[in-house]
Amino acid sequence: SQQGEEDPQALSIQEGENATMNCSYKTSINNLQWYRQNSGRGLVHLILIRSNEREKHSGRLRVTLDTSKKSSSLLITASRAADTASYFCATDADNAGNMLTFGGGTRLMVKP
Amino acid sequence: GAGVSQTPSNKVTEKGKYVELRCDPISGHTALYWYRQSLGQGPEFLIYFQGTGAADDSGLPNDRFFAVRPEGSVSTLKIQRTERGDSAVYLCASSGSGGITDTQYFGPGTRLTVL
């Protein structure tokens, strides 16, 4: 079963615009991670945010975490065509060992 | 350095056959994970190894699925009597020590198709 839900399921924007994806989860967590996946194959780790952190930046990526609402958002600024991919949030629940529980993903298309 | 590698990249088999999928983790990583991803879904956890032992196999769907990691490095996921519902991409990941802040690094996956 999947803990998280991503919103929206699909997003289409023009190059240069910002893209915002949201993730909600159900149980308390140790950390939340965002991954990118191209063409349904390997996942590339983007960023990890710990449960005691509220915001984190990495290049054009900004992640926020609100543990009271059990939600996170991923913002990609100044998007590029190469950002076209599926984006998944994954949680490391504090009562579920070391496994990651993934959401269903947001399919982002950035049009040149 | 080299990332996680998985072989084969694609495997087509017939219903009822036995398959083995291999994962080579990043050198020195003690934790290894298997996930399964169906089309249009996020990955779902199958099993987690810490060293040679399976620390958590709660995600294995039934007893047709089995995984080993005899020397604490390479792992093999074994599926007996394959069914069409087993068709998916099987992903392997490794992390340094399996700690709660460890990043899991994923391989490219093996796409299994059961005809």
C-alpha cells in the first residue's frame, strides 16, 4: 500500500515557469525524500528533509515540510524541458523500519 | 564511483517459469532494498537487507518471492512460478548503513514481463 498521495497527478507548464508539486502522507515520519524518475526506470534522489526541518533548498529546488499537516511541497523554479519526468515523494516512517513508502507521483511535462 | 547496477535490464518469461533478478549495490553499502513498481504507480517495498540478513521482508507478496544476499554485497531476487501479475519493474537500492537519514540510491531496474 502507498502512504502518500501526490497532487497534482499530472502537470504541464512552459519552460521558465515554476512547478509546484504537493505530497500528503498518513503516519509520523523520520524524514521525507523527493525522487525523480525518467521513462519509468531508475529513481534519482533529489533532496531529503528531516522531520525537524521546515524548508530546504538545493539549486532550483525548494522543499517544504509541514508535519502538523502531514504534507510537503516541491518547487522547481525556472523550469527547463530537461525537468520533464515523474516526481515522487517517499517517507521513512518512524515505526516502519528503514523502508521507504512512495506516493503515486506527479508527471511533469515542461514544454520548450 | 559506480552506482547500483541491476541485471538483466529486461526479462521476458512465460507464466509458471522461475526467474532471478540480480542487484549489485554501491561498494561498501551495507543496506540493500528491493522495490517493485507497477505501471503508473510509485515503487512498493519488498524486502530490506542489513548485511547478509533480511531485516524486513514484510513487503514480499507471497512465498513465491524470495531474496538472498549471501556475502552481504550482491543480492538476488527469486520469483517462482511466475504469474502475469508479477509483471513490473523491479528496483534495487542501497544505502550506507540503513540509518534513518541515509539516502537510498536506486539502480535502473529490471523490467519483468510475464506472458
